[in-house]
Amino acid sequence: MIKIFIDFDGTITTQDVGDAMFISFGGDICNKYIQEYRAGNLTAVDCFNLECHACKGTLQADLDIFLDRQTINSTFTDFHRFCKEQEIPHFILSDGMDYYIKRILENNGITDIPFFTNHLEIVPLENEIEILFKPSFPFLDENCNRCACCKRNHMLARTADDDIIVYIGEGYSDRCPVRYADIVFAKDELLTYCQQENISFFEYRTFSDIKSRMQMLLSHKQSKKNNGLHKRRQAQLATRDVYLGG
Ligand SMILES: [Mg+2]
């Protein structure tokens, strides 16, 4: 069975909503935290905790307006429909926050894609106008703190040995999971990473590109041609290492 895992920020949305939200409400210091995190000087959890702390005193109304202005790639809803028609299970994996992911998906009429991410509780202050950002991290990996929500673990937990894992992403938090995916769709920073690491990938700009490629792979499968829909050897070895505790 084919299973598709999709990054949210910058992949489904047109910009990185998490980064933009923290910089908008927490100020430039959040940009510094993000750089420190990317440089490996802060764990993801420490970075989120600092960013959330910097956002204290945000007005609920301002947050709502900001989130309701966020846009998704216009081809995503059609891709979602395609996956449903083809009965391909698809999931969102994000090292962002559920509060905005849920709101943005709902704003676009999407309520039926499972998503796995960090939790952000919005706590109203006594004046009932200002809010506190209270993050929590239910999906940390016990041995790795590069991400707060471990995409690899979700992906491997939701797939069997003979499933074909498709991963769609663009950025930093996609670097780890693509190592375990059989078919990778990459753009931007992730594309460069895949080139550097010799991970084979399809370049995409929109979800229409991905749909076309998937249609081609599926039609090859029906005609039993040798095609790209097979397990990737390097991904199988990487997965085996995880289960062996390597
Ligand atoms: Mg992203």
C-alpha cells in the first residue's frame, strides 16, 4: 500500500507559518532563536519554549487575524481529493503547532486529514484579551532532540514493511524523514539536501506536479511495468538500523 506523508509549513502553506507567527508576535528575537536552533545551539523544544515566552501579551484577536490571512498552495485541495479517490492514506507531519494547523486547514474546508504535531495551548489571561502561548511536546523521540515532533517515528509507526512511503517536503524538519522514504518529493532547501546526500527525489513546485507524477507511477503499476513504485534500498537499510537500535 502507498502511504503519503506531507510537511505542513512551507509545503502545504505558502510560507512557514510557525516562523512567521513567532516573529510577528514575539519580535526579532525569535529570528535569533530560529538561527540558533538551525545552528544546533538550541534544541527544538528549547527554541519553541523561548519563542512562546517571547509572545506573551499577544492579543487573541491579532493572532486570529494573522492566522486567517495565511494561505495554502492552491493545488493542495485537489491533491487531497485525488488521494481520497485513489484511496491513498495521507497524513500531515509537522514540527509546528496544532493550533494554527487545525485553524488553517479548517479555513480551507479540510477536516479529514490526520495530522501529528506539537501542541500549542492558547491560555487567556485574566483580562480575557491577552493570551499566553503554552507549548507541549507529546511526540518527542527519546534519543534525538533535533526536532520536537519526531516525523520519522510517526512515519514508521504508520507503515508496514511492504508499504511504499511517499514523503513531500521542503525544509529543515524534512531532512530526517526523507532518509526513510521510498519516494521523495522535494523543493527548496530539501532539494539541495537530497542532492548533497544522494537521496533520489522528484522536484516539484505545486501539488499538481506531484499528482501528475503519482498518476504516472500508478498507471505504470497497473500495466505492471517496472517503475518507480518500489522500496528504496537505502531507506530500507536506514529503517532496519532504527529497529536494531543503530
Ligand atoms: Mg516545512
